[in-house]
Amino acid sequence: MSRQGRRRAVACTSIVTAGLLLAGCALAAPAPPRQASGSRAETEIAVGAYLHYGSPGVERMQELSHWLGGTELRAGHTYLPGDTWANIEGAPDSLRTWARWRTARADRLFVLNVPMLERNEAGVPDARVAELLRSGARGQYDRHFQRLAKRLVALGVPDTVVVLGWEMNGFNYTHRCRPDPENWKRYWRRIVAAMRTVKGQRFRFDFAPNRGGDAIAWTRCYPGDDVVDIIGMDSYDQPPGHSFDEQVTQPYGLQQQVDFAKAHRKRISYPEWGLFRNGDNPEYMRDMLAWIAEHRPLYHSITDYCPHGVWQCEQNPRSTEVFRDFLSAEQDRRLPVRLRP
């Protein structure tokens, strides 16, 4: 989904429940301590809600927690603008605010979507995209990602989850894969290698396509197990997949993501999900929460602005009730149950 809409809207949050969902986010200051093996942060689901890309997103997390009856929010999710290399290098001042939030608690998780190319939403034609991918594969842009890595380490968030080149299987972003899948994969590998050269980094890299086939099968873009830590998926309530069962079973859908991750021994995530073409759909909301509870991703983040969201979108009252019921600390923390045909 377009980041332009996100800037006019919302930020990131986290929520969890006793056998359900929990969350973690990241921000600035001293480096957060490592989690002990078997700790809560390793075993519980980090829940987020995208509320705004900048500092207002951090502020709104506390408000969302209050709306949820005090549910703890542990996952912080934002995006770097893809307009200029300076911004991809981490220039936005709001990163400091996110870093302060992250380092306030050791069990939080900071999730940062990072574009792979500048002018990322400028409608760059395929032929030019292919040229840019070849340049990236040769290492021409390594320095930009080393600068980002150094900035994140300096801010005290060396364990950031980097959602690199998200929705690469689509038609729109300049960092899309279809114009040259082989060089796209080489470029991803160059970026990861460049960021891992920075002393003190502990980044995890999240490969997060759109659900479904889209412009290209996302499996054709997979760059390799040594440079991917998490298999993510952005999944909205829209075709292909008119029902939730179809969203699960369609080619390159939710079930294939789970199976692919299992085969490659990776955790899964849902960096973006929410309502869309099918309007206020409480059945979808109930089924998606049940899917998350069953498959236990590292984290998930609902896109919380209209038409996708719940807390900041009044046009989805029935879905909002389902979301709040299952995630509120004031409820009896029942797991959503998905009734399978």
C-alpha cells in the first residue's frame, strides 16, 4: 500500500494477551539488552498498529493502549520516506522519538520499513527500474544503507527489524522485483551485507511481499536464507481472495507463506493488514485475528487509518468491536476461534 496515505494518517502500536498476541517496538538511546532464551519477547506475539509515520505515531500508542483498557503495546512500526537517499539513510528527526520509545523497555520491538531506491513512488518505468536494480546489484548504493545502519546503531536500536523493499512483488514501487528478479535478489543481498558490516548491529531482515501473485510470484524474488530472518506478508481484505478462506488457500497466499517459512526455518510476520475492498467486515477481522493467534507470527501491525483500520476509522464499527473485544485488557482474553468449513 502507498506510504503517501500513511503519512496523512497513523502510527504503530502493540498488544498481546495471555495465550494470544503480544507486541514489541524500537526507538533511541542506549542499546536495548538482549533477551534471554525463552523470554516473553521471544515467545509472545508483538502486536502493532500503524498510526502515523512520524512522532505522532509514538504519542498515539499510549492513547490506543488506553482505548484497549490498558493492553500493553510492544511493537512500534514506521516507514522511512522513499523520496530521497537522505531520507532512506534515516534523516527524519522522528527516528529519535521512535528510538527513545524502543529503549524505554527491553521487550519492545522496532519495525522499520526501508525503501531500496529513491523516488520509490514516482511511477518509474520498468526499463529504468531494471537499470537501477543492476546498479544496486553492483554495489553503487551500498553507502546509503551503511549510513542508515550506523544511524540506527547510534540511536540505540541495533536490533531493528528492517522490512526491506516491502511489497516487492507488486506493480508500483520503484523497488519492485518484476523488471529484473535476479538483480533484485543480488541487490537485496548487497544491502544486507552492507548493513551487517556496521559494528554493533543485530538487525533482522523481513522479506514481506503482498499476499497473492500480484505482478510476479514472490517466491521468485526470495534472496536466500542467509540474508532473510523473517518471512512477512502484507495482507488486506481484498481480491484476489474474496473470502478469508480464499485468502488462505490462493496461490502465494497466507497458507503458502506459512508453509514456505516453515520449510526455510523462519518466523513469520504481518507488517501490514486490515480491512479494504470488502468494507466493514467483522468476519474477516475475526478470522484474521484467529489466524494470527494460531500461527503466532513474531509481530503483526494493523494499518489503522481509513479504510483499513479500527481505532482511527469510524466507518468500520462492527470490525472495531471485534478488534477491541479480542485485544482489550478489560475483556476475558478469549482467543478468537475461526470456524473452518
